[in-house]
Amino acid sequence: MARLPRFVLPGQSQHVIVRGINRQSIFNAEVDYLFYLEKLQLACEKHACDLHAYVLMSNHIHLLLTPHSAVAMSKFMQMLGRYYVQYFNATYQRTGTLWEGRYKATLVDSESYLLACYRYIELNPVRAEGRVDHASKYPWSSYRYNAMGEPNPLLVPHREYIKLGKTQKVRQRAYRALFRARIAEKTLTEIREATNKSWVLGSDKFKLKMAKQLDRPVAPKARGGDRKSASYKANS
């Protein structure tokens, strides 16, 4: 079966995951992280993508970004992946691919899930690998910019982030407060499943809207039939 094209809507944010092949390391030294961030900024600028949050882990990457054209995401990811593979292979005298298949991505409902995705991404070093006990201690993420105002030319605040306060300091304080509570397990599961399976992440209303705009399914069919339908009730 042919693969369906990814969901892409200009102006609609996406959560993206890129993994190293066989979960192998894709960053071996500080210079690797710096090179990737340099090319990340270049790709955003060239292909009109606003980056809102990111984390670079040892064997995978999370990005939260908004493309501004129908082809922006594909060109952005191709450029970034090509640059980094060429660099990594030359540096470590290796050949072949570095990535585990295609990148995974999901459209994100701004109102319901955008800030949850910010937190999901920036808490990855704390939650997934336990490398640090607080997001502020991990240098390869966007947390220090979003929560503490550390300069970072890669990032463009999303409108949902801007709604947190009238000034930058107020927004940062409100953003830090979000991290005092754990992300609900239900939300974590929804983010993981939507991204890994390339479904849409959002409310039922948002999914319906996206399905109409994209003219294709945006979520898996419910198991066990439609329990609200007359036909189901008649046969149950």
C-alpha cells in the first residue's frame, strides 16, 4: 500500500520526531549539537518555518514548528537531514544513512495541545533519559529561552505562548509555572501516539476541521464499531 502524504497545512504547527537508525547515537560531542543547531536555523530561514521548541537528545530529536507553505516541511527536513548526515559521516568516517526511516510528524491543535507539546519536548531529558532533574539543566533544548529568556536566535514564540502574558518576563514566569505540574498520562499517550502514527493531535472538533480541510482520515477508526449509531444499538 502506498504511503499517504503527511499532513501539511501552512500556518498549522507540527510536532516532529527524528530518530537515529536502530536508536543509535546521532550526537557524539558538543560540536555535533552546535553544527545541527546552526543548520537548523539555516533551514528554518530558507524554507519559511518558525521553530517554537526543540530538544536534541543523544539518539533522537523533537521539533515544534510552523511551516508557512505547503512544501516548507519537506524541503526543510530534506535540507537539514542532508547537511547533518554529510557532516556526521565525514566527521566519524562512516557511510550510509543516519536516520531511522522517515521523520514522524503530527499537526497540533494550538488551543488544546500546543503548550503541552512545548512541555513534552523540553521535559524529554528529565522524563525519558533522566539525565537531569530539571529542564533548565539541559543545554540542548529551548527551555532556557522560553522559561528564562536566554537569547536564542533559532526560536519564534508561538501565539499561544505569547498569550501567556503581556511582557516577556510575565510570559516566562507563566511558562515556568506550567512545569510545576506533571503532564497527565493521558496527554502523554495522546502526543506519543499521534506523532508516532502520524495522526492529528487535538480535540474532536479540531480533528473534524482538519479532516474536512485535508479530505482524508486524521485519526484511527474507533474499535468495536460506532456505539452511538442506531445500527449498532439495534444489533447489540
